[in-house]
Amino acid sequence: MEEDKFVFGTFQVNDASVLEQLIQKCFEYGVRTIDTAPSYKTEGLLGSIFQNLGVNKGNARKQIRIQTKIDGWQMQASKGNVFKYVKEALQKMRLDYIDTVLIHWPFPDYLSETWQCLSEIKAKGVIRKIGLCNVRQRHIIQLIDETTIKPDVIQIERHPLRNANHDIDYFHEQCINVQAYSPLCRMDARVKESTLLQQIADSYHTSLAQIIMRWHYQSGVTPVFTTKKVDRIINNTAIFDFNLSQEEMTIINIMDINYKLFVESICCPGF
């Protein structure tokens, strides 16, 4: 199975029938990786949906990737021994293994212990890949120095108003796959009303969203998008019939103002 081009996130999609319809459409349009977390409260819904769609067993299971997370409270409650939470996720999603487990936020308490534990679980084959969300280069340098364990995947907030290229360059140098959540910046007015983005979109007869998704793709980054509308899955994935020029890539990159939707000091004290 080739590397992900897109990941579908289930954050704030808590209606079972809607979520099942969306996942069916994702599979139809080549989105094979589904992202969740305990705090999203969708793991149990996904378990039922995977069973309904017949994708949690046999050859069908090999065609999809399931990605969940370890939340900060789990790290703290278990002092880093998070195996029981991985086991709970397996049970909720009715899976024999999980493709990727990420540490949701780099809470300093028990970060190294949690990372060591995930590595041990990966060695047993229960997890195929491990990684972290919401980190910067300095976190990964320190974590590798302390544990010698390199992440397979990093997931960060990334969009035209925060390109994070310095960190991404380092992650790529380390051969770490990078995912971008909130890839469209929730269509912040500064994105939605950008005349520069609109000019690029007009030149290719595409939407702003398609231009931004293509920018991620050409940056070697996998966008993690979420929606409650089927037509947006179709639109967001239709990005393979054009190529952005280097000049156009630069135009999008210079929109960067290091703006974050999820402020670190609130979400992760001590960040």
C-alpha cells in the first residue's frame, strides 16, 4: 500500500450515520487513512462502522490505515505505561492492530516514558507506526537524545498562515512522515479572501481548497482534513490534474504569519 496522500480526521464528527457515509465516500475517493483520538469520542463509532463496511478483517483491513492517539490525561494517569489505553482503543475499534498511534500533545510529564512504552508495543506488532502531534524540532531532538527512538510520523497544525517549513525540513531530513491538521486553516478570512490565492485558483480553474491541498502535497506533507459534507471530500481530493509552479509555492509560503488555531500555551502548558 502506497503512502497516504490524505488523512480523514473524525474530530467533531459524532453522528454515526453521517460518519459512516463520509468514510464510505473517503474510501471511494482514495482516502484510506482515518484519524481519531480518545478525546474525539469517535473510536467506538468507528468500530461499528468498520464492522458494517467489512473493512476491519482480512484483506480489506490491509487496504486501510487507522490512526489514533494517546491523550495527555492518559499519559499522566498511567505514568507513561499506556498499554491499557492502546488495548482499549483496539477493543473499541474492533481491530487486531492499529496502524499508527500518536502522542497527542508533548506534555513534559511522562513524555519519555510514554514514548518508550509505545516503542515496546510497536515491537510486539500491536502498533505498526508511532509518532507525536503538536511538536517542534526541539522536542524531537530532545526525545531522540533521551530515548534513541525516532518517530515514524509527526502531525502538526499547518496551513498557509503557518507553513512550519523550518520544522518540516528537519522532519524530512530525519525521514519522518509529516501530516498537517487544519490544512485549510478552517478557511480563515485571511485565506478565504486572499487575492493571491484566488488568482492561482483561477489560473487552474480550481477552488482555493484544491490549491492549498496541492501546496501541502507538493511540500511532501499529508493533509488531515475533516468535514461533514460529502462534496468537500470529492473537492479536496481532486488535486492531481495540475502542478503548482515554484513561484506559486513561494507565494503561498510567504503568507506565513505563524498563526495557530490551537494555541500551545492553552492546550499544552509547559510546551
